[in-house]
Amino acid sequence: MHRTTIDSGRPESSMQGLSWWKKTLGRVAGSVFPADLRLFARAICSGPQAVGAACPSSRRLADYMASQAVAASKGYIVELGAGTGVVTASLLDHGVAPERLIVVEKSALLAAHLKERFPDVVVLEGDAADLANLLGWRAQRVSVVVSSLPLKSLPKSTVDQIGSALDAVLPKGATFIQFTYSLRCRAIDWAQEITCLHSRTIWRNVPPARVNVFAWGDG
């Protein structure tokens, strides 16, 4: 859906406009599982510093991220900031074998939920900045990283640590997929070289989000 389509369909009167927005938000919110919203709220209450997203990812956002991940070569797919598991489920639905998927989640509550929901997937509770240590011997076999981390809102020192952690496990040319609420495709402010290959805005997400697909390093 293009922005011009949304604008051109907006009613002129204030009452009609309010009704239009309610209907639009209702359709968008309907793409997020109610159970995920409840769990997400519990995670924020129990440890807000470990939860960075504004809302659980919608199925449309998750499906697009998964479709970009499965196009990559063989090797481990590492998901950072899995939250309630919307993207995890989509990756599995897109044909990723459970033994090929490694999920990293900082929130203890959400990590426990993920382990119960996906018993055949390796779920690691910990910080993405410590990725190499969390992965152990698996660190040498990573080909794709799918990230839902709020990199735009984290302190720069933390973002730099995550960049160094990714550089330790990703070979040059590997695929790095990041969603952001910034609707422009531009490189993250890292010392490491990354190239934005393509991106897409998912309008039916709360709020709208852009999925950026990067090539790590020189390729």
C-alpha cells in the first residue's frame, strides 16, 4: 500500500476522518495476535529495559522478514530480539528447519515463553552484545541475522557493541535483516561496512515499519 493511496482515501470531515482512522487502526491491530499483546505488556511491566519495541510485530512484517531470510544460503539463522515469537513462527512457516534457527532474547519472561512455544528451536536468553559467547561453537556457522532490536533508540555505546558482536560472527557478504520504525533505508551508524540492498515499508504494522536487507562487509 502506498502512502498516496492512504491519503487520497481519507474522508474530508473531522467525524468521517476519525471513523476512517478507527477502522484503519482496527485492521492493522487485527494483524497482531491478542495473546502476544498480553504477553508483551507483561514483559514490559516485569523488565521494561529488556523490551525495546513499541508493539509486537504484525504477521505481515514477520512474513516479509522471513521471506528475505530464507532466500539466503545454508547456515544458522540467528534471530535477535524475538519477543513473543511472531517472526520465529513465520521463519518456521517459511520452511526454516528448527535445528537451523537460533533465537536470542534478553527478557527472561519472553525467553521462557519462546522455549515453551518452540521446543525444537535453540532459544538463548541473553544480550545481543554478547552474541559470540552466547552462540559458542555455532558462531562460526551463521549465515543470516534477523534483527528486531530497537537500534535507533539504544545508546550508541550499546549499538557499537552489537555491531562488534555481529562482526565477530557474520562472514562478509552475509545477510543482515533489520526492521526499523524509521521509514528510510540507510546504514546504521557502525564502524563496520554494511550495504543496504533493498527495503520495503510495511504499512499495516503498528506503527508502520521498514524492513531493510543489508549485505554485511565487503561481500
